[in-house]
Amino acid sequence: MRVTGKERWLRKIRGIRPDPVLTRVGLELAGLAKRVKRKQPPSEHEEILWGLFAQNHIQEHFVRQLKWHPDRKWTADFACERYRVLIEIDGNTWGKGAHTYGHGYDRDREKDCEAQLRGWVVLRFSGNQVRSGYALDTIIRMLNLLASKEGA
């Protein structure tokens, strides 16, 4: 069986397994994060981004599936509690995905607005942006910007 460059890259990314205890223990001990049990496994793009976080030594700043709203069942794919950054990965943006049409699109905009009103920065990316590296670059730029404001 022939392995393509893309498959080799995905195997390399998926080969990095995060330590679930280290990624959330500090936040849970502080009572800041409420991690929810997933109804379905992480998407391919979430796994890729998580692996990129590990490769770039920023994984410790993030928790997966954070329930950030006290009353609603809204969760973010990734969250950085320290800088109040929520990251959402929208799959199937070029097809008929739930995030791009009708009610699903409206729900995502409502969720984004509510998060911003509660002081969160929301970064939303497509799967293509994750694969191209744009998402990781933007996240690192945002963390650097917020860290410089914190130190000022």
C-alpha cells in the first residue's frame, strides 16, 4: 500500500499523544474549567491542531472541550483560560456543513457574540486553515499579543 505525503504527515501529527492530565489539571484544580465528555470523537482537524500545539510547545496553555458558559451547554473545541481565548474549528466549510448553513450558522454567531460579551476572544478556523498552518500562526500571534498586554 502506497502512503501519500498527506497520510505520512497525518500519521506524524497523530503520533503525538497529549497527556490529558497535564493539559487540564491546573485549570480544574483552580476551579476555572469544566471539561465536558464528548458525544463524538475529536475531528481530524482538531487532532491535527492539538498535535501542532504539542510540536510548538503551547499545548500546556490549552484545554479541550471547555464549557465556558455557566447556563448554556456551549463548549469550545480549545480554550486558553489564562488569556480567555476560545478556538473553534469548523469542519466541512466547503460542503453542506452544520456551521455554514441556516440554523447552524446562526447558532455559531450567537455563541460567538455571547463569548465576546463575556470577555472571551473567539478565533474560528476552517479545516483548510488548520492544515495550511494559518490557524496555528494566528493563535501564536494572539497569545503573544495578549501576553505583551499582560506584561505592560
